[in-house]
Amino acid sequence: MNKKIKKYFPLKKYSQNFLINQKLIEEIVNFINPKVEQTLVEIGPGLGALTKPICNIVDELIVIEIDPVVLSCLKQFSFYSQLRVFCQDALNFNYLNLFYNKNKLIRIFGNLPYNIATSLLFCFFKKNNIIYDMNFMLQKEVAKRLVASPGRKSYGRLSIISQYYYNIKIIFDALSVNFRPIPKVDSAFVHFQPYKKRPYFTYNVNVLSYITNLAFQKRRKILRHSLKSIVSEKVLLKLDIDPKLRAENVSVLQYCQLSNYIINNNILKK
């Protein structure tokens, strides 16, 4: 390894924890199974743990990295010539423009920084119509929230909005010792696949987001209290939703039904 890379110190402000376990790296690359003709985007390539083996398979890899020092380290590798580099915040990147330029659905992957992982996911959810799939290493607690079902402590707004857009699976867990510097928490590798036929529907996902935000702000309260500003107990019963349930006991389908009722009856505009 180049001496300059050895001397590179990950920055806390970017939540940089680099994957070092070669076996896990191989498992990730094998699972992603990249193809030459695909549009592949890596968020935060770091020191190239995934970048290098992916570049051994494809001719071009698009990388988005906010840290210019990391990019200067990558320049020392021969695979750098295969990279299309964007030194910017992944939250502000124009993914739609990339989709139009390539005229192909985008495959996004990476070891997401803990500090912006949830914000990035919500950003990608809004762009799900241009995404082929996503594969991310995430904080394990975030992964558990993504796949949580009603009644679980980890079930919340992130679970609902995520599952509205994607079929999500935890592929494997990754202990903290597989990263440098060693983080205080474990991670999980998670696969996001847009539905071919979406099992849930709402006319406006912003209304769904608003309702779930209202419900989970007061998650210890029952629905007839937490949602009383927008719907009555009578409406909840009409929709076959028990008013005595707490937010974490209501399914994605039920939240969508409630969202559509509110939209159809212009409740938020009154």
C-alpha cells in the first residue's frame, strides 16, 4: 500500500470508517454482480476497497466523494482512469441528470457514512423511478429500522417510507472490527430493490410522510390522541384502524389508506 494512503487519517466530520475485511469485500462485489453495460454509482469510495474490484469488472465507475484528500489518494491507483469523479456532497448530486445522460437506470452502492445515511436514503427514495437497485453498508440499527415490521420497537417512519418504495433485505451483518477506524457500532449490508408491482399506494407520499411524522412524534400516545388534529376516532374506525393502537402498531397499508382518505377529503386543506 502506498505510504501516503497509510498516513491518511479518516475524518470524523465525514464519519469515515473504511471496510478492510477482504472476504466481506468479495461478498459485496459478488452480490452486486456489476455488468459492463450498467450505470454504477459508488457513494464515498474511500480508499478504494470496493472501487478497485468493481473496476476490474467494468470499464467505468461513477464515484461521488466529498473529501478531496481521499480522491488524491485514489489518483495513485491505476484504476483511477476508469473513474468518473464528482467531488461533492452526495446529498446534492444531480442523479436525475445522470439518468438522462446515460438513459439507463442507476445502480447505487457504497459504505454510507453514519452521519448522513438516513438523509441519503430519503433522498434516494424520492428518486426511486430512476434507480435499478441500491446496495449499502449501513449502521446495523438503521438496517433493523428499515426492515422492521409493525409491533417492533425499531418500527417507525423510516420503516414505513422505506418499505413503501422498496423491497429491503439485510444480506449480512458486519462487526465493527471489520472497519478502520473501528466504529462504536456494528453494521449490516442491505439490498434495496424497487417493487415491480408496488404493494402499497398513496396519491401523495408527502401526506403519508406528514401523517407518520405526526403519529411518531407522540409514539407513546394512542392514535385517537396523536392524530386528533387531522382525523376523528370515527374516521379511524371507518378505515378499520383501531383508535387505541399506538403508531408502531399500524401497518404500512393502513397508513396509506389513512393518507388516501385525508387526500380524498381535502382534510389538510381545510
